[in-house]
Amino acid sequence: MTRQRFEELVGDALDLIPPEFAKAMDNVVILVEDREPENPTLLGLYHGVALTERTSHYGGVLPDRITIYREAILDICHDEQDVVEEVAITVVHEIAHHFGIDDARLHELGWG
């Protein structure tokens, strides 16, 4: 799958986010990279200060980053439909971290 097509799928996954949640996302950027060098099987990563942890002192900081790792996702998928599903799951999972939802709760909700 081309990088362009993969990035389109990430955009499609972002469109699945309910408008009220998309509107609440603040100071965050979504990136696509091939792999996380220290953990090459990692599918996605949130790096930043979750909305639930921001205080009145939060400001003047670089945007939080959500990175989706293209090659790691392609490694575990058999066809394009698998990629579509895994990208959606990974994007939602990382956005949930932006909202302060931890891995344990995500697993309970079926977004492991």
C-alpha cells in the first residue's frame, strides 16, 4: 500500500471521530511515520499532556503528537480491509489517550 493511500485511511479514521470529540481535541497533530525506532512493532503512539491532566498553567507548548506507524500496521494486516480496520482502531486508541483514557480502560471498552 502506498504512503498516500495509508495517509488517506488515517484521514478516513479521523472522520469517524464524533464531531463533539473532534471539536474538543486541542493542540494535537496526527503524523504518519514508518516505524518507531525503539519499538518497531508499535502501531501508534501518543506523546503529550492529556486533556484531563492540563491545568491553568498549560500553554505555550508544542502540540501533542499522535503518530501512526505505517509499516508496523502493514506487517500485521493481510489485505486492505484489515488495514482500514487496524488504522481506525489505532487512531481511536491514540486519540483516547489524548482524552486521558488509559490502556486498561481502552481494553475494557474493546479498543485494545
